[in-house]
Amino acid sequence: MRPLRSIIAGLVASILLSGPVGDVAAAAKAAKARPKPVQSPAKCEMPKFRIVVDVGHTPDSYGALSARNDPEFGFNFRLARLITAKLKSEGFAATRLLVTDGKARPSLFKRVSVANDGRADLFLSVHHDSVPDKLLDTWEFDGAKSYFSDRFSGHSLFVSERNPHFTTSLKLARLIGRQLKEQGLHYASQYSLPVMGRYRRQLLDKDVGVYRYDGLIVLSRTRSAAVLLEAGSIINRDEEMEMNSTERQEMIAGAVAAAVGEFCERR
């Protein structure tokens, strides 16, 4: 296994987030003539709006390795923490950062349990991207054999049709994608290509890069609107450096906060 760098140790799971039936015939007839009331979505009160910002992966199951052998978990933690702070500063006081431990699959169900038990209104999972192994090239970094792919770059957004709030999830993902685009960032278009093999996904929005991914537990099992953000490619050598920069992290966090603010205003 390639050496790990920048593993953030000592993290533990964050606990967040928290007329009678039987009318007479005349009444039934009158009721039938009236149009059914349309239920509008619950109003978004920013201080009470429960948002879970999930750090993708765990220290034990750290996700992808970057082109310079840094684990994805560290990238995810830094950006998710910044997004959480930005949302809070914008008035979303009930935003919580979710960090889980343990192996990959059990940790996924922990995330879902925390979000559902805390009655989250929104769930955002933060990740950084790689490519299938067949697309990797080799190079030497710090005297060690390393892997990279400069062929693809960009962010991407995923939602699941199995989520009970799929339409709302898609709306939020589009808002985030639009905000990122307005910052001059581009999305990763390769997920719609045959070269991705089993990682190929249906592109739902070709303008801002929203894909359908029904197999993700954190998207399909949560009982709130849920979006997974791949913030950028850390297997691309140039983009890895950009993703490590404070400027790029601030840009993404600001875009997410602006999108959530717009989403809340439309509720």
C-alpha cells in the first residue's frame, strides 16, 4: 500500500443534527366539489434549517490517493469543514459537520442513521475525484512510484432517483452546479463516456454537470434531500495543487453556501 500522508487522526463520529371521517352524503358531495388543497413545502427558517455536511470516507478507509499520495479523506475534511463554517456564517446555525470512523460500508450506514435520526433537511457529502485504474499513468514523486491522470479534471454532482426527495435533491444540485459554473469552474464530463465502464452515469443536466447515481447509500437511504459533490480531481496533478489552495477551497465553499441560500429562499 502506498504511504499515507496528511491523515487526520483522532477524529470520531460527530453527532449532529441533531370534520371527522364518515361525513353524511351531503357533506361528502360538497367536499368533492371543492379543489384539493395544495401542500407547499415547509418554509426554510435559516437558523433552524438542519444541514449535514458529510466528510466523505474515514481515516481507516480514506478513499482515493492523490497524484502525490495524499489520501482523499484529508481533502474532504478540510473542504467540508470550510463549507460548514461558511454556511453557519451565512445564518444556517443548525449546520453540522459529520465525520465517521471505521471501515467503508459500515460507515455509510452510520452517516445515514445520523442524518435520519437528526431529521436533517439537507445532506451534502463532500468528496474529491479520481479515475478508474485503467486510466492511470505512473510517475515518480518524492522517490516513490505514484499514479496520476491528467486527462480529466473538474467537479461533478450526484443525486439518486431512489431518494424520496429526488426532485428537491436535483434542484439543489443544479443550484450548486450553477454557482460553481459562475465562478469559472467546469464539471467533469467523463462520467457520461463509455471509457468510464461501470462508473459511467446518466447525465441529468449537461449545463452544470449533475449525474444520476442510484447505488450510493448516502444518497438513496437518506430521508432528506441529498447531494454528493466531487469537488475536483486530485488524481490530476495540476488540479490537485489547485484543490489544496485556500483560494479554490474558499471559492467552492462560497458557491455551495450561495446555492443553499438560494435554495432556502425558494422554499
